[in-house]
Amino acid sequence: MKLITNPTMARWLWLSLLIIILDQATKWLAEALLLPFQPVPLMPLLNLTLMYNEGAAFSFLANAGGWQRWLFAGFALVMTTVLAIWLLRLEKGDRITAATLSLIIGGAIGNLIDRVQTGRVVDFIDFYVGTWHWPAFNVADSAISIGIVLLLITSFRTELAAKSIRS
């Protein structure tokens, strides 16, 4: 069985690279310009607030003592490999899936870089309503979230199309 069935889909990795560059550049700027935990109002409902997350999404296992750094790094490597293989096996015209996989790959690598270098992920986007704050996030988190939502939408659309053909 060939691992790569469509090498032309590798061209979509430019999007992953763009996400990685944007993510690392914005994290660098956040650390250079912001003080930790000091909100800087950007617009209503949105602050820039430098924070660090040693855990995963929503600070899952953030206080686990340090071993989680390597667990999450390993998970990111495995998932990135699986998604890259999936990308390289897509049909030539499957652009939406290629874009979604590339977004997720770029986001995973962006956060992986932080996790390996410092053991924590830099977050700085602080969305809030009143006194309620969504957990801080970054460009990599946004790319992963957008990619997953688009992947779910395309999966549902594909499933609905398959059901209508069978009917």
C-alpha cells in the first residue's frame, strides 16, 4: 500500500506553513509587547492578554506537574502525521478537505513548537462578555478550530449527499 497516492496535494502544505508563521510571529509580538495577565482592550468584547497554558484545550491537565508537556507533544506529532498522510491521499479535487487538514496541521505544529521549546503555549486573544471570559487562545488554536468545524461541515454534507443518492 502506497503511503502517498496524490503528491500534488502536498502543495496545500503552504497553508500549514502560513499558519505556523502567523502563529509564531503573533506569539512573539504578544510576548514582546504585552505584560502577562494585563489586559489591553482592543475593541468591545476583545482584549489582548498575554497568558501561558501548560495544558491542552481549556487548560486541560495544566497543573499535572510537567509530564503532560511530552504527552501533548507526542499527540501533536502523531495527529500531524496522520493528517498529513490523509492529505497526501486525497483526491485531486478535494480542495475543501485539503484546506481544513492544512489548517489543523499548521495549528498543531504552531502549538507544538511552543510546547517543545518552553513547555507551555503562548495565548493572547481574550474574548469576553461582561465578566465572563472565554479561555485565551492564539492563531494556532483558531486555525485548528476553524479546520475542525469545516471538516465536520464537509463530513455532514458528504453524508447527506450519500444518503440522497441511496434514496
